[in-house]
Amino acid sequence: MQNTIFNSQKVNNEYEICEISSLEVKQQIEKVLLQNRISYFIRWPKRKLFSRHKVLCVLCVNESSRETAEEAIKGLGSNVTDEVRFIVRKSTNDFL
């Protein structure tokens, strides 16, 4: 088997940046991420009956875009960040 540059590439390098509790805020965040050319995906967790936090979705980005995405979201102001809970942790998804 021949070694290629793809053999050593890291695949699972997504970070969960924040939990979002409002659909309007999610749309604002998506807009600013697209303006900054930041690739992202949204994880929709199952709702828990007795949860303390109302979580609509979890925003995930690539490790290389983590700091830029966090700064872009914080730049939207306090009216947006009040609806966001920053968690910044390695995604638990296992694709392999």
C-alpha cells in the first residue's frame, strides 16, 4: 500500500462552540458565519423533559475556525449572546 498525504489527515476535528436557544439568534449566527466564510454544522439534540437549559441546537465548527467563529458570534452583541451558551468542547461524534 502506498502512503499518501490523506493517510495522516485528522478527520474528527469538530468543536461544539455553543448551544443556541432561539431560532432568530440561530439565523443571525448563521448569517455572520457565512459572511466570515466559516464552515459549520448544526446538531439538533433530542429535547429532554426536565432539562434546566432550553437548547434548540448546538453549533459545531472545525477546530481551525474555532476562535474566529467565537469572536464573530461575540461580535453580534449582548442581545444575541444572551441567547447563547458557549461550551467550546470537542465534538463527541465518532464518524470512523
